[in-house]
Amino acid sequence: MDRILVTEKISAEGLEALKKDTVEVDVRLDLDKERLQQVISEYDALVVRSATKVTADIIAAGSRLRVIGRAGSGVDNIDVEAATQRGIIVVNAPASNNVAVAELTIGLMLSLARMIPQAHLSLQNGEWKRNQFMGWEVRDKTLGLVGLGRIGSEVARRARGLQMQVLAYDPIVSFDRASQLGVECVTLDDLLSRSDIISLHVPLVDETRNMFHKEVLARMKPGASIINASRGGIVNEADLLAAIESGHLAGAALDVYSKEPPVDRQVFGHPRILTTPHLGASTVEAQALTGTDVAEGVLVALEGGTPRYAVNAPFVAPEAWGVLQPYIGLGQQMGTLCRQLIQSPIGSYEITYLGELAEVDILPVRLAVLQGILTGTADQRITPVNAPLIARERGVAVVEHSDPQIEGYTGMLILRAMTASGIREFRGTILRGEPHVVQADGYWVMFVASGKLLFTYHNDRPGLIGRVGTILGAADVNISAMYVGRQAPRKRAMMVLALDDTISAEALERIRAEPDIEQAYTVTLS
């Protein structure tokens, strides 16, 4: 009989779902790290929430462990790599709070529109000041969603029911998926300029940290409002406060903060900023679903199946590993590069495997490409196990081709993104054991696919490269390598700079403001 250890409180429904004839469930809420490490060898499965730290030492001590369940979405408290190396499946419950967060978002939006909290407080104080609480209707207003994943999609459905026009910035979501939801896919700039209310539904990763800083907030429609019920740190709270006090923005509603509980009284005490104490998942239904979802995953894993919300990577046959290993890394990096460089909606992707790649099972490479494309677009950790599921949910369409014939290289991976404005193509290969991009967005450049990179699309003019270098030097950003590709002399060109340091938002804006610079992007390839 399989034994399951539960070290933190989960819902009664979750516990009940675990109790099958084939398993024995022990609930031990009193275990510290040392005691857990002593007893874990007696169990086949471990179920935790966020407080229990499942370290490599604990995983190594779990000689019987086959699955670790996290009752919630994040797995930061679990050493996933250590679990994967020992063949232990890690499962979580990323979809359990979708409706709860979506409904809170709608509630915050209506509260902004009708000043419900302020009116309630005024009446509680014995006042009757109806003329001070003139609101506005959400009907026929434009809601801009930054992120159209599970929660963003739920918000879109509810907003459409309120007769709102819904825009979405999410380059990963296909046109067909957006059309099914009645949503128009747009660029971020278009969303900022057209939306009366903007709601954020993206995870907190390096790309989204401080995403809504003063320059971005300044591009929002005058008089608009912003809602953040996703993750603290996506909105720069000081810049938001300044935008509201200047009159550029009408207000904001925050359920999450860069530091929790928040300490800046100016933000959570401001009359035009509605605040709630991170209530997104705080519903009876969401907590019950969290328990039952993780219970389902744990039981499926114990029965030898693949859980719906498995987090870690699939098995790769040893005989294929020698060829596949470098291309798996290349595929993930190329997917990441494509996602970070293309800011417009993508209809579908095409992957072509050439040379030695066409002669092995390319499933791990395809999953790695999907992982790169999707990472940072959902709250849960994206791995080769759950990437296909997330891709299907987002309507990501992928077409594949193989050809063992290739000239000049042993193997090559080609990734094409089909956008409304045309095909965006990226090519990569393995040179001296390292993943290299040899073509980026149609420009023939060759660089190692790792580290911090600055991409510029510009008109090829004398002195431009020097001006960019001067800005980076003034910002104390060191350039380690430079690559340039162009269509023809003094025509459109691309420059790729490998950087030793992180470029600030201010320095990047100064580069973008330079004459002949069409666009500049920072990309991080880990």
C-alpha cells in the first residue's frame, strides 16, 4: 500500500480525495525540517503547501518518494531539479484560483467605477454625500488585458458579459483563441493608448518586473485606471502614485504589492487607490479545488500515469541524449528569443529540424521550444511536461518539418513565427558545443545564445553604433561582444550587443530615442 504524507493543512475536500483503498494518508503538521528528513523514507508521496521547504537533502532521503504535490500554483519551495534527477514527479494546482482571481478583478473594476468602498466608508462615518460619488458605467468602455492566460481569459469572458470591448496584449496567444473569447489582440502600445481600464494578468519574472514604470504609465490613455491582482512588483508603485497625483491616471486597484504586507502608507492610504490584502485565491471554492487538484495529480502519479499538472521534465533515452542535449538548450533559447523580440500577436509557429536533428526523436526539442515560448506567460513554472497543455490552452499552433539534408552544418533548428505583418525567422545550431543563433529575424548574425543581450533595429548610418556605446558607457554597462547584420549598406540593420551588466529602463529609453533607431529590446537568455 502506498503511503502519502501531508505536512500542511489542505482543504477537507482534498484530504477526502486522497483517501483511496490503495493508499494510506498521514497528516503530520508538526514536522520541522530535521524530523521530516528522518521520516520521509517511509512515504511514496509528499503533499505540501508553501511553508514546507522540500530541499535536495529531503528529496535524497525520500528513498520511496515517487511524487511531490504542491497544493497551490508556485513550486519555489520545492527543489524541482533534484526531484527530476531522482525521477520524482512534481505536481501542483495552477488552475484552482482562476475564477476567484477573475471575479475579484471584476469586483475591483466595478469598485473603481462606482467608488463603492469610499461611499461605504462615508456612510459609516455618518455622512450622506451622494454628489461626491458620481461614477461611470463599464458598459462600452475598453478593457485592456496584459496577459490572456487562464485568468485573463476568465476576466475577458466576464467583461464581455458586461458589454465591454476587450483588448489583449499577449504575443503567445493565437488569433483564433482570442477570437473565440471575443478579444482583439493588439500591441502593448495600442493597448495602452486605447484602454479605459488596464488589468494585469502576467507572472512576475525578469521580463515583467517593473513592467509598468513611469514611461509606460505615461503612455496610458489620460484618465484611465489600472488593476493589478496578479503579482506585486509588476507595477512600480511610486511611479503609479505619481501618475495618479499628477492627474494623468484616474485611479488604481491593487491586490498585490512589491512588499507584503505593504509599508508605503502613501499607496495603500491614497483615496484613489483601492487596496485589498492579496485576496485573489481567498474563496472557499478555490481552496477546495486546490486540494482536489493536487490530490488527483498525486494519485495519478502513484498509479504510474502522467498527471495533468506535472511540473518537471520527461525522460530522454540515453542513446539519444548525446545528440539531443545541446539542441534541447538551443530550442529553449530560440523560443525565449522569439518571445522576447516579437511584440505583435503570433498566429502560429513552424519548426524545422535539419541534419542530425531529423534523424532522432525530436519530441524533447519541440517541448523545449514550447517551454521557451511560454515561459513567463503563466503563473506556473513551464517545463517540457506541462508546455503542451499550456500551449493547447493558449491555442498555440505548431507545424513541424524535418530534412536530414543540410549544407555547412551538422544540424540546424529553424523557428518561424507567423504574424499579421509577415514571417519572423530564427535559425540556430551547435558550434563548439555551445548553442549559437546564426540568423535572427531574417538578419544573418552569429552569437552565443546566452546571457544579457541588447537588440536594435536601426537604419545603417555612420556613428550610430558609437552613440549607442556612449549611452551604455555612461550607464556603466559593459559590452562584451557585438554583432551586426544588415540588408544592404545604409539600409535597415540589426545590432546585437552582448552585455556584462543589466541595462536600466532609463538607458534603454535613451537608446530608443536616438535618431535612426527604430526599436531596441533587451533579451535575457539563461
